[in-house]
Amino acid sequence: MERKITVLSNKEIAPKIFKLTAAAKIPDKTRCGNFVHIQLKEKPLRRPFCICDFSRELETLTIVYEVKGEGTKLLSGYQKGTCLDALFPLGNGFDIKSAKKIFLVGGGLGTAVLPAAFKSYEGEFTSFIGFKSKENIILAEELSLGGDLFVSTEDGSFGEKGFVTDCVKREISLRKPDIILACGPEPMLKSLQKISCQFGTKTLVSLEERMGCGVGACVVCAVKIKRDGQEHNMRVCKDGPVFDINEVVFN
């Protein structure tokens, strides 16, 4: 599962948000919702990133990340030709079964999970992405290529003013999706959980939790999941990162 990847491009696409594309052989089982664990040259611990996009034909892998700490700062400085060790695909991806009408919902950096859906599944896609402001928007062009796209900003500087879930709630009764695939901040997911219950639409969510080992040994990324009336501590890296939104116990 350990593979070599070689940086092809690494560019800032929004303030402190970078898009890195690397040459990589893509295993057949790779799909939307999986993540990659990258070994930085200067650090002993690997860093996890969702797989934003991939191409088996071109043999490329794309991640989108925010520069927040020393590790991601180092990663943002890697130039074309840098060779890295990576573990992928990790985690369980979205399992859409026979769904054909698919809503993709992303908030902020959580939007980075969504583009890989077009390479993973066949269906009719409608994407909804929300950001604080126009300057924070990422991956709108990529998502527009897969179907209809709705963009929301909290300050109204681009697209619809308000929260992305407002748009989802309006369109869900009109378009009647078979399933919703989502990733974003907890307030967005709490709202989406209510919408899922109200309309009875199956919703799968990729959770964003800080990881340590990335393979289920350290339990740093534990979240509460409720099944059969019982709460369980589940590991996002090993048991997830994808869960049924109605099983997630939010704070």
C-alpha cells in the first residue's frame, strides 16, 4: 500500500489553500472518500489528506490542503519533481450502491472531498458548495464540469447569500436525490442531518478529524456513532472517514 508519488504542481488556489497534483499509479479500489497519508521529508509522522481527484488514465493524484502548521507549510514548498512516500487508498469511501441522482455538498475545505465522485460513480450530479466569502471559493470550476453547481457565500459576495444548506433544502424537494454525499464543518453537517431526517434522504458524510497514525492504532480520531440505540467510539481513519450522517453524534 506504500507508493511513490512525484509532485507535478503545487499551487495556491485561495488564501492559504493549495492544490497539489502528483504523478501516481492509482489502484482500482480507489474512490471518492478515501484518503492518502503522505510522508514529509522533514517529519517522522505522516500527514493525512483526502483524495480530491485522481485519474487512472493520466496516473495522477490530487489533494487540496490548508497551510495551518509546520507540516503543511513544508508541503506547500515542495516543487515539481519532489518524490514522496504515500499510503493510499486508506479509509472507506462513499458507498452509493444503486443511487443515480446524487447531491454533493461541501463547506469550506470539505469541498476538497467532492471532485473524485465524478471518477468514482456514474449518475446525475448536482453540487452545492459554501464559503465565507468569494476569496475563499475553491474547486468551483472542477465541480461545474460534473453537473449543475450552486455556490453560496455567507457575505453574499458571490453566488447566493447564506448557508449552503439553505440551498440544499430548497432544491432537495425539487430534484429528489437518491443520496447526498457531504463533507464540511460541524455546523453545516448538523443542519444537513436535520434535512436528511426531514426529507428521508440517505446522507453519507466524510468526517474531518485530526489523525495521528492514520491506521487505527492511536485512537486520536475517535468520534461517537450511535447504532442500535448504543453509542460507540469509532475511528475516523479505520472505521471511516465515511459514516451515515444519522448515526453521527455531534457535540
